[in-house]
Amino acid sequence: MTDPAAGGPAPVRILVCDDHVVVRAGLLALLDSAPGIEVVCEAGTGEEALALAARLAPDVVLMDLQLGAGIDGVETTRRLTAGTGRVPHVLVLTTYDTDADITRAIEAGATGYLLKAERPEELFAAIHAAAQGRTALSGPVAGRVMANLRKPRPALTDRERDILAQLATGLGNREIARALFISEATVKTHLRRIYDKLGVDTRAGAVAVAKEQRLLP
């Protein structure tokens, strides 16, 4: 990006999306001092971010994950990056660093994932990296991503994968049995084995781990 008037690089145009007014104010003040960065707008909800991004075409959207009422940061990210033509890069900036949050954000299309505890210099560098389409991850986040990549996936049987896929759609044991033409008792037996292999004890936990480890089709 170049600035025709100055003959040099154009500033990275930022949209800040965070539902906390005080946090947004702090970010705006911080980014105002950053070289090569220009905040073009701010949003307090996902819906507002989508509308502003469509109108102002920022280079990077600085996105919180939890946005209160309405769609969350992950869904907003998915919609922002699923458009056609020139779409913004999304840099997640959040306090949440669970495996599930990281996986959901990256799968939704986020270019980077930063924690709010990062130093300003790290944030500025990540914004410039994101504007160029380069991945930017906080140290702890990068560590978790690498650990998950190295972690061997549980060896599920084809039948267990079938049941897990049905489970992810929200079906109960009886509906799963009907869909797969097996008995409800057989479903329960397979579920116990799935729970043991995934290290969980609930249906929701099994689905969450399966999504994290990409065990679902």
C-alpha cells in the first residue's frame, strides 16, 4: 500500500470492534500513537462491524471474541472473511486463550490471534503483519497451536466417527440409533468408548474436543 500524496507507504486502516467502551477508548488512544496505523472506525457489536467494514473497507479489523448481545467475534470474523472481492484481514485481540476459542477463530478465517496482555509494540507489529496477510500469534497462542498439532489424534473407529457426527448435529441417542440402524444400547456403548478416548464425560465435551482435533467431517 502506498500513499500517493506522500509517496510512501499508506497507513494500515483499522476498524476496532470491542463491546467495552473503555477498552475501545484505550485502544484508540494507543493506536493513535502508532506509526503507519490509522483507525477509521470503531464498533461495539458484530453487526455494526459488518456494516462499517462494508462501507469503509478497512485493511484490518481488530476483533474481540465476546461481543455481548448479537453475533460473537467468531461469527463476525466468518462473515467478514467470506465476502467476495477485497475483504479485510481479521486480527483477534482477546483475553481468551482456550484451545476451542483459538481453533474457532482461526477456522473462521482470522489472520492472527493476540492476547490483550501483549505489549503495544507487539500489537503494532501484528497489525502490520496482518495487513500483509501474514499470520500473527501471541507466544502462548502459538505454543498451544503447536502442541495441538503435535498431539496424536484419538483412534476412533468408523462407527464411532459416525456416531460422533450424529452427536454434533444435536441428535439424542434414540435418534442416532434410528439414523444408523442400530440399537440404542449400542449407541450408549459407543458413546462410552468415545468419551474415554476423548477424555470427556459429556456430549458437549465430546463435540468440542472433536471440533478442536478436527475429527468431524
